[in-house]
Amino acid sequence: MAIKVLHSPMIGGPAEREHFVREAALAQRVPPFATARVVDVGVVDDLAYIVSEYVSGPSLERLVRGEGPRGGDSLIRLAIGTAAALIQLGGDHAR
């Protein structure tokens, strides 16, 4: 598992915390083939956190910095996964 904690200034007041939790909860609905599975989200005191599945390997940012922009089949797989995740979130968000 991977735990990410947002810095307090990024989370803001009660309305911003509620918005963060709602948006992060939507990430739990993204198909597992598109991203690391989000296991839990929340805010404790002034610390917002996301617990997700750990995926071994470099981040997309590190990969692009080291090897250059994605192309060919790699870019197609990335685009399909991103589009599928957005469609899933769009459908859930519209409800």
C-alpha cells in the first residue's frame, strides 16, 4: 500500500476538505486497469490522506523525463486507459 498525505495549506477549510474527500472517493471508482486502486481517503485533523495500491515502477513523469514522450502502442494504451477512467468517472459524477 502507498499512503499520500497532502500538506495542510493545500486542503483549506471545511468546504475544501469535503470537496477533497468527494473527489478522492470518485477515484475509488476508476477501473483497476486504469490506475492504482484507491483503498481509502479521508481527513484527520488537518491532514488529508489517500491510501492506494502500490504499483512498482517509475511515475509517468519520471518515465517521460527519462525516455521522452510516449509514442506508438504505449501512448495508445495510456490514452485508452485514461479515456476509460474519465468515462467511468463522468458516468458516476452525473448521478
